Amino acid sequence: MDKRVKQAERSVRRVEKATRLAAKATRRTARSAQKIAKRPYQHSAIKQPTWQNPIIEYMDAISRRRKRLRTKPPRRVRLERQILAMLACFSISTGIWENFRQLWLQSNGFTATDISNLVSFGMVLGIIGVIIAGRYIKMARIKNFMTLSLVISAINLLSLFFLNHTDQTVLIDASIALDVITSSLVVSSVYPLLTTVMKSNRTYSRRKLVEYLFRDVGTLIGGVLIGRAVGNFIVDYNTCLMIAAIFSVAAAGILYRTNVTMTETAPVSRFSIIKFLLNHKLQRTYMLYTFVGGIAYTAVVGLQMLIATDFFGFSAGMATTYLLLVGLAADALGILALRYFTPKNDYLTIIIKFGTRFLIFASAFLSGDLFLCFIALTWTILSATSYENITDGYYINAVDNRHQLKYNTTKHVVNTTGNAIGMFLCGQMFEIGLPYIFGLSALFLIIQIATAFYLIKLRHRSSTKRG
């Protein structure tokens, strides 16, 4: 009986407490309503809706809907875009400066042979720099290393700006060599940095296409500005050099703000690139292909600006426009080939890219016709960016991410060695005659095509064994 009484009393107390809380809430609501009523009149969109233009309302609704549908891209996609943006700024700087570097040196009293020897010597020094970087720079520090290289490149370009027409030949030689070295270091480090975020054959092709496309954008900027008068000031080669330095600074700033972290740790055992190449026949053959390809290509395009001005009779503006249009067409052709026109037969791909090039080179050499030489140079640039997912992407992506820096360093060293030899040979053939440039390149193309065919055979054989 006592328990029932106590339960009843507790129930009554709960009801009384609930009643007091409800009354308190009612009084609070009433006081809030009184305060709102005492406030001065305000034009609130909620309390006093005003007329809105129906077009603006419609556009606002579309904007709100897009914001709801818009999704933030994954982190690795954002990082890839940042790295490619850095590469785009660096490529614009390279496109502006390298397009006029030969003419800038020529205006400072350098001959074509002097230019080819100087640039090839810079490439050799770049090879040494890349070897040292690959030996001591770890993947965890590659971003900081690239940022430092970009800063040094920008400072060096500024020093060249002030050395113009000073007759300081030794300082100009040193600065040009340093410019080639820093370019080699940055280019050899871009894809290893990119593999820390994303690695695939298409990623490799995107990286190359961004590099080529924005290099052509740099050529466009230089071609549009060169010779223009801004008040009493005329844009010359030295002004384009300053603009190139600004884009190098922008590239360094973008990379500095990119937060890249390694996703894989280094192996316990030390990785030897020499042992790796000795144990992998496919990679050894690919290095030979890269070396011969560098000679064959640079022997033709190493002095392309001087070829256009001295042999074809173009002015600096006309030569820039020509190289720009051909370069842009090459970028478009590379994109179309990647998406729509890649044959299923890899042998056919090699024939399309290099076989056609060999036939045109041989015709230009045997005939000595200036127009055929013009076609040969044009086709060399046009076909440069096509099918790199077939000719290069597979072999590079076959290497583990943790060893990408050492592998790409070695590849860049081999390729730059070929480029240095090709640049030297281009300067020597330049003095003999234009057809001899294409005749010499055709000889190396034969070796490159044979090596490419053998690479495809080895690749198919390894795929069959895995299957």
C-alpha cells in the first residue's frame, strides 16, 4: 500500500514539473514576440518578401543546383592538376626562351657552330647534374629539389637578361650551360614526382602533352610580343627572356604550395639501377632506343630556329609563327592519336610514326630539294608527340614507384646524351648543307625503328609468359 502511495506522489511531482516547464517556455515565447514587435520595421526577405526579377531568381536556382551537384575531386586528382599546372608554367617559360635562345646568342656574336657546341656542352653538364641528383636525392625530397631548381633557373635567366650585349662571353657561356642543366633537372624529375600521385600510361601521355602544349603557348606568347612597340619601348629577345623568368618564378610558387607526400616507403635493400638494367633485357633495349632516338630527333630540330631563318629565309616573326602552328598541330595530332587513332597493332604504330619520317628524310637527302627539306622538318615536329603511350609509356610504368626517380634519372641521362650528340652533329651538318642534316638523321632512324620492333617483340613475349 505504501509503495503505491509513493508511486502516485512521484507521478504527481512529474506532472507538476512538466507543467512548470511548459509555462516557462510559454512566457519566454511571449517575451520574444514582444521584443520583435517593438523592433523598428525592417525589409527582411523572410518577413516582408519583396519583388525579385524572375530571370535573377531562375539563375540563382540554377547556381544553387550546380553547387549541390558539384563534387570536390579526389585529393590525388587535385595534386595531379597542381603538378601539371607547375609543368605548364615551366613549359611556357621554356617555350618563350628556347625559341629565341639561338637568335639571342646569334645577336650576341655567336655562330651556329658555337651555339650547337655550347648547348651540347650544357647538356653534358646536365647529364652529370642529373646523375648526381639521382644518386643523392631521395623521392621524399624530390619536391624540394625541384622547387630549388626552378628558383635557380629563374635567377639565372635574370642574370642573362643583364648580360645582354655586354661582351661577357665567359659569363654568358656559364649562364647558358646552367640554364640547360636546370632544365634537365626539372624535366627529369617531373614524372617521378607525378608517380607519387598517379601512375598510368595515360598519365604519362598527359604529362608529355601538357609539356608540349604549353611550350607552344610560350612560343605563341613570344611570337605575339616580339617586335611589338609599347610606347617608345620595343619588345625584343631580351624582353622575352624576362617574361620567361617570371613564368619560372610562377612554377616555383605553385610547386612550393603543392602538398605531396610519399605513398610508398623505400625498400630495405639498396636499389641498383645498373643491376636492374643488366637483369632486364627489355629495359636495356629501351635505353638503347631512347639514346638513338635522341640523336635522330635532335640532329634535325636542334637548330630549328636557325634553319628556318638561314635556309628557308623566314624572319624571326615568321619562323616563330611557323614553329608555333606546327607545334600546336602536333599537340592536336597527339591528342587525337591518343583517343581515336591508335592502331591495335603496335608494329603499325611504329611504321606510322618513324617509317614515314625515314622515307621523307631519305627523299630530302637524295633530292636536295629545299621544299622536301621543309616538309621533312615539319613532319618531324608534327609526329613528335604522337603515340608516346606506345613508344615510351609501357616501359616507364613497368618500374616500381619507389625506383621511379633513379630510373627516370637514368633514362633522362641516356636521352640527354643522345640529344647532346645530335645537337653537335646538327651544328656540323649545318655548315655543310641542309640535306645532310636529314641524311644523317635517316641513318639513326633505321637503328631506332629496328630497336622499336625488337622492343615490341620482347614485350609481347613477356605478356605471353605471364598469361
